[in-house]
Amino acid sequence: MTRTEFRLIVAGIMLIGTTYGLARFAYGLFLPSMREEVGLSATLAGVIGSGAYVGYCLAIVLIAVITALIG
């Protein structure tokens, strides 16, 4: 791995971490008002939040597989 590739990987990881963190933070801020207006239970709100995280993890695995196949 060259130095340029390493720097690109680090920048990508930082970008993903930043945007994912902001999205999780925003969801948490709006959750109380969303629960009141839509009538979500605490369990369902947790499932929605967890579903986003699971989707994120599945996307990472899928991209790793596609990258290994395509190159």
C-alpha cells in the first residue's frame, strides 16, 4: 500500500465516521418529538435506529465483497 492510498483510506474512514455520527446525533435529537407525533413506542424507535445501523454494516460488507470481486 502506497502512502497516497493510505491517506485516501484514512480520509474516507474519517468522512464516513463524521457523516454517520451526525446522522445518529440528529436522529436522537428529533426522536422525542417524532415519538409523540407519530405514536412510536420506545421499542419501535429502537428498532428503527438499530435498523439504520444494521443497514450501514451490511453495506460495508457488501462493498467489501464487490471490491474483492471487481478489483
